[in-house]
Amino acid sequence: MASVLSSAQAMAVLSSAQVMAVLTVASFFALLCISQQGDPSSPSANYTFMKDAVHAPRMADYDYIIIGGGTAGCPLAATLSDRSRVLLLERGGSPYEDARVLSMAHFSDVLADTSASSPSQRFVSEDGVINSRPRVLGGGSCINAGFFTRAGAGYVRAAGWDPREVRAAYRWVEDVVAFRPALGPWQAAVRRGLLETGVIPDNGFTYDHIPGTKVGGSIFDEDGRRHTAADLLRYANQDGIDLYLRARVSRILFRYKGTKPVAEGVVYHDSRGNAHTAYLSPGAASEVILSAGALGSPQQLMLSGIGPADHLRSLGIDVVLDLPGVGQGMSDNPMNAIYVPSPSPVEVSLIQVVGITQFGSYIEGASGANWNSHPSGTQTQRPRNLGMFSPQTGQLATVPPKERTPEAIARAVEAMSQVPDAALRGGFILEKVLGPQSTGHLALRNLNPDDNPSVRFNYFAHPDDLRRCVAGISAIERVIRSRAFSRFTYPNFAFPAALNVTADFPVNTLYRRGGGDPRALEQFCRDTVMTIWHYHGGCQVGRVVDRNYKVLGVEALRVIDGSTFNASPGTNPQATVMMLGRYMGVKLLKERMLLEP
């Protein structure tokens, strides 16, 4: 295990430029806010079926009502529209009306936007880790780092999916949103370093999840333009779908068959506060489908009266069904990163290379030429925006919460703006934990569907997760010290010093007193834990839904999204969530053909 130097020793080892760099870089996600050359604009999608909810009828009937136009909801709706009437309700706006969403250059602008209309809705878990919940058509695929990889064969078997249908669904998605990235020198060095240190074999470029080192896909094309799940709506039958934006579902409506609840529709409100009601059309195949994500789907079930009865009653909610598993099993893959100041220029890149280790940790890298937020080709000086962990957001981990005043934040912003560009040259190598095995829970704070629920992920509560993090940090050290990576490290680079300084990054709201006390790698993992937006659970198979994603004890209601996962698939779940939307859409259409006269 690597020893960790005191703060004074760390400063003595690093050069002044390196110290300035590592002290002012906020986190791995700060890296992702870099600007690059290219046209940030994207053409608007010509979806004639997409309208603001203010234009929705006060009452209408549909074969399928899908709550949530996110990573699963868009491909699901597109597929079902082929042979049925579909209503897709999205609480946010369109990614095509916000150029920031579709441009890598403005990645962090979306994450740092805390306005009520932002595509990214900030939430801080009860663990103290800052996160972002999507509020836009296309869901998480509109705000994440874009890595695209399939689930492993074992995951597919455990889920009970048909492998042939799964492959077909992945290809359907990949034809629209997945691209092969071109590796620059820094990413290539990460790849060679992984291979040199034993993360083998070399699997080349592949979407498949297999042990070793590989280049994965990206939803960013060669021009840095993001392609999202919303793009999959191009497959939709425009006569078979109504899509309403800024449609906030307040509750699911139920009738009863004997004592068993049966979903029959939903009530939603537009941005003016007007209420609209959508009902299911008559027929055994008609269903309400929740695709609102790991936070939204369990939250919506509870608001509609399905969940732990005592919790619902405490908020005055009439209990439709006591289902204790709703909101349980919440997980997020913990991520930790090491900043590597570089003597050589570093290309702009998001995650492209991954090392899938035998010890249950994934090693990845991301990089950037600089962290200036100044528009390319201009001399305009404005404060650097380091994304969701910048001083502008007030997340200063080394400042106690009560002292995070506007004046303190303003001073931090000004100090950051004075750092020379050359000092912010480098990149991050990160590790994230397989699974994970640690789980938490979600609960309602109030009855407002727009407000974030309370969620705790219990990072590193399971000892195996902590063990994997420690092994991953040690693997990062080996990569940094490899011959393949020598071009991007200073001769006097000291890994223990980097750990100590990295531990002071404001990556979460945990207050760390410092004081130069030595820190073991276990404590480093706990202190510097971050999200990588892989939260899942809350409506898990076996606890809330069956293997066909039908809600237990209820008819005509399913959940189809990442909230049903017991573990995160592959090294990034978004490809599998999109695949699941297509996969289940095809399956439901086949079932409908059998049920229709």
C-alpha cells in the first residue's frame, strides 16, 4: 500500500506549477468542462409529434403511456409507436433547443446550471456526494461523459434476456448514437500503460465488455457533437406517438379488479399549471410504463401510493399497495480519480480507454489541453467554470458548510481566474468499482414530483467495494509509473504527494480537516469519492418488478429503466439502458399481437 505524505511534504515534492495546478483543479469532472474547436451548434430535430404540454388535450386515450422521455423511454416509445398509440411525457425540455447539451465544449455549462429550467437538476446525496439528475428529453445521455459499452454476457444471462434479441437491440441503438473515438497521444499512453502493467489482453476497439484493455465507443462524434437517446425517436412512427415536453406527472391513476389495483391512466400538469389526464385505451395489452430513472421511477410509485406503507402514510399519501422494496437497493458506482500534471501538451478527450481488471475495478482516463472557459478565439476574460464542482456551485470541501458564503465563493472564483493556463495542463486517471455491492435507499421529502427525493448510496459500506477501490488506486500508480506514460509525467512526480493534494479537491461536501495526518488508501477512497452518474436500483427485479418488469401486485403497470438493475452493467450503463428500451418495446409489441383479437 502506498504511503501518503503530509501536506508540507507533498508541497516540497511537487514543483510550484504542479502545486498550483493540483490545488485548483476541482475534480475529474472539472476536466470535462474544457472547450474545443468546432461548431457547438446542432440541427433541431424535425419531430412533428413533439410539442409543449400546454398544447396537450385535457383528456385523451392511448395504448401506452410512458412516464419519462429518458435513456430508456425514448427507444421504448419509438418502438411501441410502430403498431400502437403512444404518449411520451417528459418533465424537461428538448435537447435540440439547448446548444450546450449537444456540444462537448459546453459539457460543464449544463452541469453547473442550477436554474429551474436547466437540463441538469442538481442533487446531493445523504452521503454528501454531489450528483446530477437529468431533466431533458434523452435523459442521462444528455448530461454524462458519453462512454458507450455493452453489458457482459454474464450480465445478460443473469437478467434472463434473449442474447440474440439483445444483440439486435444494441445494433439498433448503435446505428444512431455510437461512434469510434480517435485516440490522441494521452489516451494512447493510458492504453499502453494499462497493457504494460498487466491489464491484458489488448481487445482493441469493441463495444463488448470483456476483461483486459479496450477502446470503447462514444456518443460524441468526431466533431464533438453529442448524440442522445432522443435521436432514437427518428425511428418513431410519427402518426403513432404524442410527445409532450415540460409535462410533470403528479400521479398514476388506478382502478381495482377485486382487491388488485390496475393502472388506468395518469394526471400531469403543464408549465402553466393546467391539469391534463391521459387514460389507457381498452384492451388487455394497454399499460402505463415508468421510465423516469433511478430517482424518478421509485419517487413516482411512492407519490402514486405504491411503496412502504408507513412512509407513505407519514406524508398523507393514500396507500394503493404496500410494497416495501420501492426505494430500496439504491446504488451508485463510486469513482475516485488521480490528477496527473503533465509536462507535455494533452489533447482534449473524454473517456475512451478502459482497463477491465481481474480484481473488480475499472481504470479509465480523461484529459484536456486546459481548463479555460474563455471562448476560442476571444480575449474575453471571465471566471473559469469547473463544472458541477467549481467554486461557482459553492461546493468547497475544505470550507465548512456554514462558512460557504457568497463572499468566500467569489474569492475562490477570483483566485482560480488568476492561475496561469500552463499550470492547468494534465489529466485524470480514474477508477470505479464493479457492481457495487454497497446499497442504500430512497425516500420522499415531500409531495412535489419536481423536488429531489432523499437518497443515500452508502458508498464503501461493503468491504469488497473498498478493497476494489484500493486495488484500483494502486493500479493507477502503476500506469503512471509505466514507461508508456513517461511522456506525461514530471521526472520528480511523487504518487503519495499526488494522493495527498488530490484529497483536498472539492469533489464532495464532506468536510475534511486536514492537518497533515497520514491517510491510508482506504481513507483516501472515502474522502475523495465521486459519482459517475451510474446510480441504479429503487425498483429492482424481485423486489418491485418481476423479470418482465411488471410491478408486483399491480396490473397494467411496468417499470423499464435503470431503476430495475441490481448492478450496473458493463463499465457504463447507458448503452444497456437504451438497449433495454428497444428490447422491451419489441417484446411488448409481440405480446400485443397475441392479445389482440
